Amino acid sequence: MNWTEILSFSRGPLLHISMIIFVVGMSYRLVRVVLLGWERDRASNKGSKLKGVVINYLKGLIILPFIPWVGRTFRRNELTFIAGGLFHLSLFVVLAFGTAHILVWKSLFGLSWKPLPTPVVSFFSSVGIISLIILLVNRLTHPVLKLLTRLPVWINWVVVFLPMITGFIMARHLWFKYEVIFSLHLISVSLLLIWIPLGRISHFLFYFFSRTIHGAQAGKRAIMP
Amino acid sequence: MKEKTIYEHLREKGLSRRDFMKLCGTIAGMLGLEFSPPVKALGKVLNPSPEEVVAQALKTKPRVPIIWLEFQDCAGCTEAISRSSSPLLSRLVLEDIAIEYHETLMAAAGFQAEKAREECLKRYYGKYVLVVEGSPTTADDGIYCTVGGKSNLEILKESAAGAAAIIATGNCACFGGIPAARPNPTGAVGVADLIKDRPVVNIPGCPAIPEVTTGTILHFLVMGQLPALDSLKRPLPFYGHTVHDHCLRRPFYEAGKFVGSFDDEGARKGYCLYKLGCKGPTTYNACAGLKWERGLSYPVQSGHPCLGCSEPHFWDGGGFYEGQSAPTMKLDKGSTATLIGAGTALGAALAGVNAVKKTRARKAVVKPEQPVSPAEEKKED
């Protein structure tokens, strides 16, 4: 088996199977969480649910990350906040505005938009990789985090790190032959897709549900989320 | 009688010594002899110049007979080579080296042609180079491609038996090409899949670049051996780099300037064609270096993305105009809905089981001091 065959396998059947596992797994997880049961909310509606949701997203996703010092999370642990924030931001930029990724979304959803210039995407990509390494070092050295870290956390780190590093090497054409690193990138992406429904990276979807629900509850009680 | 050398043959045809040396220089340049590992391997010294290695070979070696077979193909590779705009090289191969049997180009036809092939095979046994164009078919004993009543499998095996080397030219002969595209009704395969006991070189392309085919034949002639090959049996001097590596639009790729559609501003400015589905990054071929029509142009230069025609199964490797990063197998709306349904059903079923368990547990907690008799427990079930 040569790399050309490995590439066509990983671009075709492997990615296909992992996408199937991903879709089935995520819908399963979502249904399980939703059907865990809802406590009956007896509070009367004093404000607006929608307003609560909007404010919750604005604060949590758009405003607070850029003025972090007002939040407790930052004051308690600056490193995790900055490295974690930069990691999420770079991941978003690379996935949403990298040329190759836009072509993937175009083929899957039929939608396409303008990519960011390659050097900008490369910059964000390296920022993401560096912050992920910093987070790993932090986890390895922090006395409390060391106690909290079990095997699934290491798997999380590896399956996220591998696609990022292989993608960066591929986009910059470093060291490897293109079809080799392309295959490795796709294999690691498939691993990630399979792992997401099994582990805590599923927060990429659940996050939005919880933020919506908490925002709505706060809005109903007319308090600032 | 001593066989005439190529040089003698060329001189007889009226080629001047000056032109002969020019030819040698061209060949040496094209083969990249100065950097070619086989030269060192053969212990040849390139002083004072690489063309002397070529001249020496052409002066001392007899002609190499070539037998050119065609199976499932469009004869495009023959077209390319016979209309090549490097007339010196293609004349050298077509007339002087020389092609003894070529199903498309020779004047003979019918039984006469078949007889010519059989005679050639006998006369030059063990010496000739067999060039195969088009894919052999394996389904139903190869009956889907027959010449003179013989199946192509039979002809291939017969002709390969006495070949000094086999050159598969064009993607069809190398990897099955278009005839092997899904669902491959004729069971088309590459020559190297069938012939294991002879050295086989693949010169893929659609068509193969004529200079690459002639260059490989000349390499065999000059060095007496086939060039170094990659894992797909392609000669490294020509297939050592991707189209992307030497692409003239590469700076635009690095800068992230892409053509969005065939007639936009970027297309007029000559930006990178990656977004239009260019397969250059994974395609190993000499297009960007040798180019076509005496270095005039090649697909990417003239504004069309690379199709990856020198790679196995390029016909089935996703849409030509779809980005290379896109997955080749896709979930359509229907199957996605089915999968979501399956996940939801599974989740709901397990949640149902859980709910039943919970209810039972709660019941058990509510009345702990009234033990339930076995008969009553059964009733509840």
C-alpha cells in the first residue's frame, strides 16, 4: 500500500465512516442529555427570555473574552483564560476562514465565503498550536490539575493537537510529501470526529444549548445572566 | 553482419555531426544527466560534458527495437508523441531507434500486421522494448479487447515474455485510467498488475508528456538500464516533483490569492487555481517543468486547474472542479437525516429504559417497609 492509496482511502471511506459515527453519536448524546429530565420551572415570567439569551451570548462570546479582567475566571487563572481563549479563537479562524476548510464546507453544505489571506490563517494556526502546548505544560505542572487529569483528557489533547499540527505542516509544505501529510491530517481528523461524541469535546455543540438555556432562565427571572 | 549503431544510422540519413551533437546535448539536458544518480552508479565520469555520455552511447550501441501495443485507449499518447513539437526527439524515437511495430502508425493492416508483430517478437527476442498504451482488460478472460482474434491478455503475455523492458505509457496502461473508472465493467488494470517478471516503467499522464516517454526510452538506450523509479514505478527524473512544486502560480498560493471562478478578476490576474479544484499538490508530473509544445504552456499556465492525470484513479478522485480538500464520499441530506434518526432513536430508547428503571427505583424507595411478595412483583411487571 502506498501513500496515494492511503490518501484516497482516508479522503473517502475513512472520513465517511467517521462522519457517520460523528452524526449518529452526537444526535445520540444530545437526545440523552435532553431526556435526562427537566425540573419543572415554577417561576413566573418577569422579563424576556429572548433578551436573556441575547445578553448571555453577547457577554459570554463577544464582549467578555476581550475585556477579561472584569470576569472572575480571568482573575483566578490568567494563563488558562488567555491560552484557552486564543486556542478557541484560532481554531475558529482556521476552520472558518482557511481556504482548504472553506472548500470542505462548500462541498458539504454548498455554502462558500471569502477566505482570509494564507499568512493570517497560518499565524492563527501557529497561535493555536502554541497555546495548546502551553495548556499541556500547564496541565503537566499544575499540582491540582495533575490530580484531576485522567486518560480521557490526554486523549482529548492528542486528538485535537494532531489535526492542528498536521494541518499546519501541510499548509506550509514542510518536511513531508504532500500526500503523506494530507493522509495523516485526514486520519487524525477522522480520529477526532470519532472521539468527539465519546468525550468532552462534545461541548462544541452542548455549549450553545447550555448558554441558551441559562440565558433564557436568567431572562425569565429578569436578572443579568 | 555487424549491426549498425544509432550514430551510423543517423549519419546515413544525412544528419550532420553538428546536429548530432546538438541532439546529444538536448537528450542529456532533458534527462538531467548531470544530476542523474544512474550516471554515478554506472561509474561514468561526466567530464568534460554530459552530452558526451549520450554521444558515446549513440555511437556504440545498436538501435533498440520498439514494439508498441494498444489496448483500451484513445491513442492520445500516440497522437501526442507523433505530433510532439520536439521533432528531433520524436523523430529519433519514431524512426531511428526505432519503432518496429505500432498498431496505429504502421502502414500494414490485418493479417499482415499480425504477422509483422510475430516476426518482430521472434527476431528481437530479449532485446526489444515493449511500449504499452491503453489498459489491458481482465474481465471474462480479456474478451473485451481483442486484436486479430487474440485477447489482449494473450497478446500482452506473449509480447512481454521477450521484452528487455516494458514501458506503460499513459494513465490507462499504468493504472487502468478511464476504462478502469467506476464501475470498471471490463476489469481494466495497469500493465504492472499483470506482468510481474519483467521490469515495468509507468509513464502516466493523459496523455503522457511525449518528452517523458521518449526520454525514458532514451534513458534506457543511453544508460542501458531504466531510470530510478518511485513507489508507483514512475521514473524519478520526470516524476520527482509535484506540479504544485514547480508551478508558476505558486507564489499566489503562498500569498493566499485564489481564483474564485473562471472569469473573475483573479483569473485575469493569473492567481492560484487551488479553489477551482487544482490537484497539483498531489500530482507528480513534469508538466510544470518540461511543459507542452516545446515549453510553450501547460494546463495550469493556460488557466485550467490540474486534473491529476498522472495519479492512479484520477477519474474517481472527486470532482475535477471540487477542491482537493473536500471529502470524496459525502453524506447526502437523506442519509444524514437517517443517521440523525438512528442516533435519536437509540438515545430515546436508552432514555426510556432508564426512565423505567428510575420509576421502579423510586417506587422501591417510597415503600421500603412494606416488602412486596413475589406474586405481587410479578403482577407489577
